[in-house]
Amino acid sequence: MDLIKLGWNSFFEEHFIEYGNNGLEAGRVIAEHKHMYKVATEYGEMQAEISGKLRYQSEEQGSFPAVGDWVSLSIRASEGSATIHGILPRRSKFSRKSPGQPAKEQIVASNVDTVFLVCSLNKDFNLRRLERYLILAWESGANPVIVLSKADLCDELEDRMSEIEGIAIGVPVHIVSAVAGTGISELNQYLCEGNAVALIGSSGVGKSTLINHLIGNEVMKTKEIRETDDRGKHTSSHRELFVLPSGGMIIDTPGMREIQLWDGREGISDAFIDIDNLARNCSFKNCKHHHEPGCAVKQAIADGTLPEDRYNSYTKLQREIRFIELKRHSVTKKEPSKTKKSSSPRQKNYLGSL
């Protein structure tokens, strides 16, 4: 396989030099199944597992390989298998707080250029959920694009567009309908050769159907949604990267009903740039937007230029980010033994032991 068509470039080449000098090969993770991986290499696709040393380091650092990662491999071409020894630095990563874990990061997709935030225009349409997606998309380092699916089911398209324009300032928005076959071709501009796009959205929004249309073949199974609330069941059970006929790549992810923030300090500023701009006009630099005189944010709420529910969402998400930061700090303070272990010979970088 041609690694350049899979997104290999000078950035990864530079960080791979030492690995290459030690006889390892490069590959990209294209599927993950509970710490078993499928990787694309110059020798074709391989089944791969991580080495013992990398597993130890990953458990300590909380960072296992993710779909989209570039990795260093020892390859057994005759067996169609490989061992992953290292993860190259990521240019971007879309991550969230791991479900059920107080302070663990879950990387959904890495090294993507664009994130398609897929929202259906049916009863499941939710502005507050979209705000969360936008924060994590901006935080990832990739460019967010909103894809509104199932346009054939919406009789209030202008109202929906107006609502989205109010919370997604400067973000491209595309309206698509798989049933009518409209709007999908417009997405090809983001899928040129070597570029990777991650699809993020709840179950039932039409991600699998969208992938089938972009590939031109039914590679993904689809399921009906419930009529009562227009919510869908999980179609995708794992993350996987597909190479499209255009040469671009698309990463499918399981539907996420609840998406908790991980590290959203910068992302929240980009997602709520309208509120940040208003705050600059407050009379006091440290204005809390409560009862201070000359508060531009409260004035905007009073005169209707800033919806109160958007401001309430902003403050709620800020509290959530602070809470996660406190949890992470607390966990770090409780793990002095891991800090001590990090200086032992077992914790030395893999390259140093080759």
C-alpha cells in the first residue's frame, strides 16, 4: 500500500527516523478491536498487537494506539501479522472522557484533518449536544464541519439553519439527504487524497448510510430508528478507517449518545466565541456576568441578542471542564508510585533499549 495515500508526510517521516534506523516499519492503524488492531502497511493490511513494553507504557500513560495513529512495527509479512512498538506523535486527536472512568481520556480518532459532526434533522435534533461536539472538535486540532442529515424529514429547515448559525459561528454547514440523494457530493471537497475525516454523531443520525454513499458500496450495515423518538441503535461496534475512491479517508465511530468533555479550555473559547467577544466589552476584566454593573453579556441576554439557554449551556460546560480538571489533578496526586516508577530502567523509551 502507498503510505503517502494514507496520509504519510514529512511530519511523520521526521518522527520515524530513529524507529527506521532500528529496523522497524511504519503503518497506520485502520481498525481497533479491544487492543487488537488492523494496520495498513507497505506490505498490505496486517493484524497487529502491541508489544509488552508498549502495553506497560500505555497503561502508565493512559494512551493506547487509536484508529488513525501512525505506529512503528516489526512485521511478519509471511504470517500477515505485526507487533506495534511505538506510537508516533499525533497531529490531531478527537477525544472525550472515557465513560465510567473518573479521569481517563478516550481517543476516538487521531491524525484527522476534518471532523464531520453529523446531526439528524428529525426529533433527535439537539443544539446543546452539538455545542459539546463543537468544543471537542475545536480542541482536537482538526476543522469541524456540520453535516445535517435526513433533510427529507424536516419541515422547518430554515429555522434549524438559523439555530445552528447562532451556535456554530464560522463553521461550514452541509445539508444532506440519503433518500433524496442530495448534498452528499458537496462533502467530497474534504476528502481529497491523503486527507482523513472522522464522523462523529449519535446513533441513528445516518453515519453508516453516509459512508455507504461516499464509498459507492454498502460496506456498512444500517438499522431502522425508533419511531417514538427518532433515536437509533448502535450500528458500528468499533472504529474503522476506510479509503474512499477519491483517495480520501473516512473514520467511522460508534454512536455517542452522551459525550463528556475531556480537555476543552481552548475548544470552549472557539465554540462560544460570541460570548467571549461580548465579555471583552464588560466594564470589568474579571466580570463574572452575575450582578456586576456594565456587564455586556447580561445586557445581551436582556435585549435578546444572546439566548439565555446558550449562556446557561456555556456556564454549565465551563463547570464541567473545571470538574474534570480537578479530577485529573486529584488522580495524579494519588499516584506517586507511578511517578517514582517512571525513572526506572523499565520506563525508558523503547528506542533506547533497541
